[in-house]
Amino acid sequence: MHNPGNATPDRFPAQDRFADGAQYIAGRLTKGTSRRTHTVVDPATGADVLTYDLAGPDDVDAAVAAAREAFPGWAGATPGERSDALHRFAAVLAERAEEFARAESLQCGKPLKLTREFDVPGTVDNAAFFAGAARHLQGQSAGEYSGDHTSYVRREPIGVVGSIAPWNYPLQMAAWKILPAIAAGNTIVLKPAEITPLTSLMFAQAATEAGIPDGVINIVSGTGREAGEHLVAHPDVAMTSFTGSTAVGKRVAEVATATVKRLHLELGGKAPFLVFDDADLDAAVHGAVAGALINTGQDCTAATRAYVQRPLYEAFVERTAALMDTVRVGDPFAPGTDLGPLVSHVQRDRVAAFVDRARSYARVVCGGEAPQGDLKEGAYYRPTLVADATQDSEVVQDEIFGPVLVVLPFDTDDEGIRLANDTPYGLAASAWSRDVYRANRATREIKAGCVWINDHIPIISEMPHGGYKSSGFGKDMSAYSFEEYTQVKHVMFDNTAVAAKDWHRTVFGDR
């Protein structure tokens, strides 16, 4: 571990906790066995945070074995026992809130105020929600549906879940995958992105401290190609949950098919932001800037395509650009920072390339560059507004995953809704109108897993998150997510003790 040119320990004092390795298997940290290392980098400064040994297939095998060994005991615990453990877990997370917030800001470049007010409290709330949900795993009531037989439905845990999480919300994605799985009685192996493993490891350690048994939660920190693909293909993994790009999600589905695994896929997004001509323009402008720039735009539900009805179009462009220019870009740990860096220089350069190519066919109204001066070493990019692109252009159709909002005009309501639906994605959307009928039509006709009205981006533990179309299938959060991690069994009783004989006689005659 080394930290050239930056007082990283001051930004994250607890980093020495990973001296024993960055794999968490059967309740303890170990070193990876791939014979390759990876360095976690602070994207705000370029300073090294942690160099660790990557997981290889042997580590995945060990983690799956630990989860498989822990499964009978955890699945056999009563709902009340699992609930109590998750309540203790939520309490430990709340006690460690500042440590989690600083670690998440350090590895991702998120403003500390965002991790303190959103990421960490949201994670604690998720833990509290699933602690309650653990006691409400229900089948269906018993009934006589066939003669003298009583039937009912059991919901049972699936087994070992293999999950792969992205780098944009490492802590929350760990929570969204781990909590419903273990609340339902499963055990889990989670592979975080290799560039952001810190808070996933801390999350698992906190679970152990809360009394969740060893092996119930395991973390393998490795690459997708080596550790991730082996986890998806593993014959002892009964379900795969993946969050990431649509392209990689297709590969995950292909590999999982070989062993007929249950699949849960939360994939890409290109959320439309539909502004009708009766909308509150000031509210829409503020909503667009917040919705587009959340987490530096690295959010699959971020507002990326604003369609504005023509009477409001020019005013929307002008006022949105002016508001974007007031956003304070800077050090995530500085109190006044609104927007931190992207997660890496690679991601920053990818975003910049999208904008540079767009200059040939659209208007870059503001931003479109990396700041210099004190920020030049970090992976920063200014909030950017692109206007007058065409619907078939790449900035409209493809995920940019950065602080870039594209604005296009539309004329009729029919055209606006058609354009909103005109990408392969369907994760989230918003519509802005004072007219309840217009708003209600938008909720019906926009093909997305979540449609906000006169807002964009808020989520709550009680409500589901998940997509349509190429944005995947399956839900995170809520009772719907809880049920994703169960399998349904039909149980039938013969109430007479002679029905089997009668059935035999019907099929085979008297013998």
C-alpha cells in the first residue's frame, strides 16, 4: 500500500483494515490468488489508495464453498432470527456511517455531502427495511382446489446467489443485492468492481460484527473476465444477479444459461426527461440539472435526454445552461463541492470523446471540457449541455454515463412520448406537466420501470427499481425484490388417505 503525493490516510483513516487482503471469505479477509494486483485510485487526485491481490477462480471456488456450507444453517433460521440479525446489522452500519461515507467518496469521487446524505442513509434504510421483510416471507393460503386435496404454496430460499455489482454505487449496490438475498434465507458471493471494492468489504465485515454467520456473505474482489465469469458459470451458484451495462449483461445471460440459473439483470439506462409546454419551467430546469448531474451523471437512472415542447425549448436550454454554470466542481471532501470527478480518467476520457464527436452535428451550449488548475490531476469534467442533436445520434441513443444532458425539441404530445420511447432502454423516465391527464398518459405510455412526475431521481426502499426492454428484468428494493430471491413450491395433501388408490385405479384400472 502506498500513497504518493497525497495525504490519503487523512481522507480515509481506516484503510489499514485491508492489510490482510481484499477477499472476504467465510468471515475473514484473505489475499487473492490470481497472482495479479490492482490499485484503487482516488479519482480526485490520482493518488494510490490500496494495492491488493486480485481474486482468481480458486478464490471464487472457496467463497462459493463457504456460502454453500453456511446455507443450511442460515436457511433453517427462523424469519425472526434473520430479522434480528439484520436489525443489528442496520445498527452497526449507522454507527459506522462516517467511515462508510468517507470510503465511498474516496474510491468513487462522490462529494462527501452526497455519501453522507444519500448513499449511507439509503443503505441503512435498506437494511432496516429488509430486516422487517424477513418476517413476511409468505406463500398463499391453503385451499381445496382438487377434490379431497389441500394445496398451499411455500416460498423457499434458492441457495447460493452469485452477484456482480458496478462501480457507480458500490455501497448501495452491495446492499441492494445482499440484503434481500440473505433476508430470504440465501447465502451470497458478491463480486464488486475491482476499482471500488472498499465499501463492499466493509459491508461484509459489519455483517459479521452484527452476528450474521460466517459464510453467509462473501466478497471476491477481482476482474469480470476472471472472477466474475467464473462466478456466473459456477455449478453450485443457483442464481446470478448482475448490475451493469447491457452488453455485459448479455454475456452474463449467455454464461448463466449453461447451468440454467435464475437471472436478475439491472442493465443500462438512457432516461428521458419529458417537458410539456404547461410545465413549471423553473422546477423542470432545476430537476434537469439535479437529475442529470447526480453522481457526476454516473447513474443509470440519470436524466440524459431532455425532450422539451417547442414553446419552452429555447428558454429551457438557456436557463439550464446558466444553472449548470453555477455548479461547483471540486474536491469531494471540500464542503462546498457539488460535483466531484468521474470514477476514473478512463471514464472521463470516454465522456469527453462523446462530446467532442457531437460538436460536428450538435451545439455544445456549456461545459464540454475538463477543468484545469488545481483539478487537472483528477478525473473531472464540467457539467455539459448539448442541444439540437438528432434523435438517431449516439449522444441520444447510447449511454454516456457522465455529466452530460442532451436537449431536443418536440411539437405534439404524441411525438414527445414516441421520442421518449425511442431507444433500446427502459429503466427510468420523468414527465413534467401541470395537467393531470397529460401526466397520467405519460405514466401509461412511457415504457420504463419507473416514471416520475414533476421530479427525477428519488428512490425509496419500499418501492421497486428495475427496467423494461434492454434495461433488463427483475426488481431491486421493495417486497418485489425480496420475492426475486425465493422459489415457489406447491405442496398438496391427500385429506382422505385413499385418494392415491383412487387415482391409481383411474389410470391403471383395478389391480
